[in-house]
Amino acid sequence: MFTGIIESVGVIERIHQNGTNIDFTLSCPFTHELKIDQSLAHNGCCLTVVDINEGQYVVTAINETLEKTNLGEWQVGSIVNLERCTVMNGRLDGHIVQGHVDKTGKIISIENKDGSYFVTVQYDSEGNFVTVPQGSITMNGISLTVAKSEDYQFSVAIIPYTWEFTNMNTLKVGDKVNLEFDIIGKYITKLIGRQNGV
């Protein structure tokens, strides 16, 4: 389990195709603290550390993960948001994040609001996924508050700190981002759909 509070960014150092899977080698400031078999969220996608060597670590993404996320678009040098699992005796600074990407969205606008940024994302209609104003959304692993919500589209306001210390500042219009919708909202939507025979 995660909170959507990004701990650091990592850099893709190598990409190795392994059948239908891809092994990604990354470097990050806390590589020396990692352990093999540890779960680590990469752009909001929970991956397992499978190797650590010379200040770098390796994670494997299976084909299903590659199809549901933006990991297949990573290149050597790509900047990735990282978060280690939540320590359960600490504060929940973001919101409950599972590290399971629901779908990807596409950035359709980025507005500079004199230091802060207003980012609008569009996603397809498949599945019962909704956002609500002032609700939570996870975008590339970042816990964000929905500022504006429409059908299959939402906007978030990004504070300067988040813009500077995550990979938000590398994104541009047209880029694909990983989305994990609020788990409580997903359960409510499912239950209402079941009551309505959907």
C-alpha cells in the first residue's frame, strides 16, 4: 500500500526485452536501502525489485502491466516517480493508493498559473471510473486533488513543490499518464451499478 506522496525520482538506465516482459534498470537516491523482493511504486505502478547491483536496481514489468500503463513508453533517461510502501505506524499524508493502475489518460492541456499549474487529463469511457471535485486521484503515482471534474476528464492544480520534485515538469500535452482512481469511489460506483442492474 502507498500514499501517493512521491519520495524521489529515479532514472531509467537500461531496458532489456525478456520475452513479452521488460526488465528496467533504474538508479535512485535510496537504491542502497532497497532489498530484493521489495515493492516499489514506479509512476504509481507497484513493481518488485528483482536485482540490486552497483547502485542500480532492476524491476520486471509483465505484458499485462505494459498494456495497462505508460511503462512501455519509457526510454533510457526517462524520469520516474518513486514511492516505497507505507509504514503503517506513520501519517497518511496523501490517500490510500494500491499501486494498481486502472488505466492511462492523456494530458490535453497544461496551464501555467503564475507558478502553479493546472493540468487537464482525458481518459476513455471503458469501465466505471469517475472523479469528483475535491476528490482524490493518483496520476503517475502522485496523490492529487481533483479541481474540476467532467465526464471522462478531470483537472488538477499542481503546487510548485510537486511540479519541481516529481516528473510532472517533464510532461507535455499529448503524453500518457498512469491513473489510479480512488478506491472508495470505485467500490461505491460498483455497488450502485449492481443495484441498478449494471
